[in-house]
Amino acid sequence: MSLVAEIFIAFLLVVGGVFGVVGGWGLVRLPDPMTRLHAPTKAATLGVGAVLIASMATMWFRYGIVSWHEFMIALFLFLTAPITGMFIAKAHLHLSWKRDELPPPGPTTPTEWATYGDTAAECAIVTGPYHAEKRSE
């Protein structure tokens, strides 16, 4: 493997490590869940992405093989990280705000928040004895 390839791979690994540390630090140190959700969804995703690209580059430069496993992991990660952030934000919204306390949505959005709307109430998770009876049918 050439020196340029090794420097490129080392750079990607260092960048990935720095992003991972910053993401972990942000998850622990930021004050509330709405600011904390950016740490795992942005910084850690970029960190893991850089490490996966470094792994793909190593396979390519050392063995001449295109490794699709890392590509699929990165694709799955980049598709699911925003969803994780949305669920963290939704959990924070439900734990911290009541429906009447929310500021009104902007003029270009619907008349109520989607997470508190009528359709959200219809999709509520049922727990307790009702759920157990429903499963046994």
C-alpha cells in the first residue's frame, strides 16, 4: 500500500475518532434533550461514516476488493440517524410540554402540531391489560 493511501486512511480514522469523541461528549454534557439530540445524530454519524470509509479504502488499496458491507452499514446508519433524532425530539416534546403550552405552528404549517393532533391520538400505544387481552385473541 502506498504512503499516500496510508496517510488518507489514517486521516479518516483520526477524523472519525474526533467526531466520535465530540458526539459522545455532546451527548453527556449538553443541557437538555433538544440540544443533546444533535450529538449522536450529527457528530457520531460523521465519525462512524469516516471510519467506514477508511475501512473501505483499506480493503481497496490493500486487497483490491470493493467491500460492500461497509457501504451498506453506512447507508443504514445515514438513513436511520435522522429518525432517531426525531424520536428523541418527540419524546422530549411529550415529556416537557403540554398540548396547550405549545406555541402555535407557523402560518405555512397545519393548524396543530402533528405529534399532538387528532391522528396522533388515534395511534396511541395501548399498554396494560387491554394490550394483553388484545394479543390473546
